[in-house]
Amino acid sequence: MRAKVILKKGKEKSIQRRHPWIFSGAVYGVTQELNDGEMVDVVDAQNQHLGTGYFSDKGSIVVRLLTFGEETFSENFWIEKLQSAWELRVKLLNIEVTNAFRVIHGEGDGIPGLIIDYYDKNWVIQAHSSGIYYAVQEIANAIQHSFPDYCETIYCKSSGTLPNTGTDYFLFGNKEETIAKENNILFSVNWVEGQKTGFFLDQRENRKLLGEFSKGKKVLNTFCYTGGFSIYAMSAGAELVTSVDISQKAVDLAAKNMELNFPNANHKAVADDVFNFMKENHQIYDVIVLDPPAFAKSIKSKHTATQAYKRLNIAGLKALAPKGILFTFSCSQVIDDVLFYNTVAAAAIETGRTIRVLHKLEQGPDHPTNIYHPEGHYLKGLVLFVE
């Protein structure tokens, strides 16, 4: 029999609304001593079953729920969730032209703490909780069982997300990299050496949109990493594309990906601090992409991050030609849509330029947000027309 986590009176309401997180302040007690990552049942003050999930002794979230109410955690749980998620992706994407996408997006697909990205028959699992990490082999077995024709490698990459317990290792196969397709554009992806799972899949739709503004234009892609926005701009017929990242490794990868698709492209790949590049560079661009890493990873760093976003957007607006287009993003979860919008507006006021909002952007549909868990919406973006 599983241990039980008992909630304080009245604290069951969020669970009844199917929010999957239980915070430490909601817990009255436990029926026995618990280990990090252990599966537990959650009950209310009257011992009514509310759900089942993984216990955590790290951080303020003590249980992440996998099932609610009378649902049971069965031996087919992983298979059913994976098949359901895959079915949705096949409806959303043409996997003949896009064979790189997210299969499981944590709470968005009903499995808090689990990320699975797919790169042309290669699966990368990232655990964000100990319970998920301890179940990684079961998850790998479910992948092999469900998708035998679409599985060459399964790699666990959890050292960055679980620094105390997680490691990186092959669960199946031993391939380290592949050439993946996104809307028939080629990208070299290395899940062993690359950031995150090897590629940023959440910007696919936004990269495609950038192409619509890039024909015949001079385009600057800052914080370029693998050069995704750069290559979409060139595919649409950009006159010049400049990719900037502080990491030489990232810049080399962006150049490699450009070469894969457009060997004779007018492309400059520059290893430099983006703020420094914007300050020193005198080229005026028609289209600029500001896609920085998360400036704020916690509530404590929120104010500092807001100031950094403001400085970055001021610099971007100043480097933009009249009637230019600015794509600006934040992937910081603690910076919500309203704060991000107001921060960009504050930057706009300082430049004194006439600016119109053309699009509000977010993560792609293979990164769904669970309607009961709005915290899953993390990527914010604006497309601005700047006179």
C-alpha cells in the first residue's frame, strides 16, 4: 500500500480543479516516512482520495500529480500517455517535413516533470523531478514498445535539471547526433553536447513567421544558438543575415547549420556579447530578433531581469532601420505577459519612435499549456513595426 499525503482542510480545492501541484503549505501530514521520488496517494482531511503522484523533498512543490480522483496509475500509464501525445503531434505537424518536435511537455501532456523531445527517431528524455528520473527506464520501455519503427536511440539528459541526482546516459542505442528537419530546413542536433535536449523546438512557428518579413532584408539574430531564426530568414531570401552569440560553440553551430542549407549565403556569424555587439556595431538592420535565455529564473531576480529586458529592447530598437521589424521574446516564467509587454513599452518610450504591435507570440503547439496549469505558458513574444 502506498503512503498517503494528507492535505489540510480546504486545501483540496485546487486539486479538484485539476491543478497538478501540491505545495508544502497545503500538507497536514503523511502516513509514513517518505523518500524523494516516491509515489504517493493524496487525500483530503476526510481521507477522500484526490490523486496519485510523485513526492519531492526538494523545493516548495511536494507532490506533482499524475492522476486525479478515481483514476488509477496503471502499468499502461506511460504507454497510454505517450501514444496520446504522439497522436496529437501527428495531427499538428507533417512529420515528413518536420521530424523534430516535443512529444511530452510536462504538465501540458499530463506528466509533470517530464520532457521528451524527438529528433528523427532519436528520443531525448529530460527529468525535472526525482520521481520521473527513477521511472526513466519504464518510460524508455514504453517508447520502444509503442514506436518500434521510430526509435533508434533513447538518451536520458537530466544532469542539468536534477544536478544532485540526475545523470546523462543512453537507455537504448548510442547515437549522439543527427540531421533533423523542420519545415524541410536542416539542423544538426547533438543531444549529448548541445544545450537543453540539443535544440530549441518551441520557436518553430515563430521562425516560420520571421521568414515572411525577411525577403530582401538585412536581418540580425541575437542569442542565435543554433541559428534557427537566421536560416529561416535566409530561406525566405534575406539579403544579409548576422548571427550573434557569446558562445563560440553556438556561433560555429549556427554557421554549420547555415552551410547545411545555404552554402553560399551572405551570413556573418559573430561570437560576442550581444549588448557589446549592439553598442559597437554600426550596421542598421531591417529585421532584428531578440531571443535571450531566461534572464529571470526565480522571483528574486525578477526586477534585475526586467531591467535587462528593457536595456536589450532599447538597444534593439536603436539598431533598427525605419519601418523595421523587431521580434522580441522572453522565456522567463516569472515574467508574465503583462510585465513583458510593459517592459518593452517602457523601452519604446525611451526611443521615442512610433511603434505598432503586429503579433503576440508564444511557444509552438507541440508545447501545449494545460488549461488547469497556466504556469505552463512560459514563452512570450511580440512582433513590432517600428517607424
